[in-house]
Amino acid sequence: MNAPSIPPSPDLPPASPQPAEAPPPSVAPEGAAGPAPAAPPRQPRNPLHGVTLEAIVVALQQHYGWRGLAEQIPVRCFQSDPSVSSSLKFLRKTPWAREKVESLYLFMLRERRRQGPSSS
């Protein structure tokens, strides 16, 4: 009981197979260009914004000296053969010490503001 096959009409083009459904949109692969990330928010009231750890250590060393810095924050990188590079290595690996250094830097900035512009 097969239906007889109908020969194609000579005036119609041959039938093409149905196109497959388009795949659903997917998440862009990693590394693909997407929308540009928003610019980092400005932080006008954050005195640490834009200040490198190296600049903080240098400013503290110039203000207190290594001995004074070691008295304020008793860690070996300030006490034994201190240098900016050894201090940076230690502070980048030790969050609690970095917080103390940043806090001392903010204290130093406040003290300088209280003393006025004449004694900087």
C-alpha cells in the first residue's frame, strides 16, 4: 500500500531540504569580545585610591625612617636589613601587615593636614 510517487513538476525547482533550526544564542566563549567593561568608579574621597604600595612605603620611610617604622609596625621587613623591595614582597603576601601599613599612611596624611601646609 505504498503511495505512488509523483514525479516532480517540470516548471518547479527541485525541493531543497528544510533548513535546520538555528542554534539558540549561547553565551560568548571566554576571551570573546563583549561589551566594554565600565570604567572603574572614581573614588575622590579615598586617599589610597591610585597610590601604589611602593609609594606608601617610601612616604612612610621618609617620614618615620626605618627605625621609627619598625617601632610603629614591628615586623622583620622593617627591623632587620630593611629595604623597600623586601618590604613590598612581604606586604604583598601578608594582608594584615599591609592593612597596618595603609592605616599608618592614612594617619600620617591626617597628621600632615592638621599641621598645615607650612610643615610638609
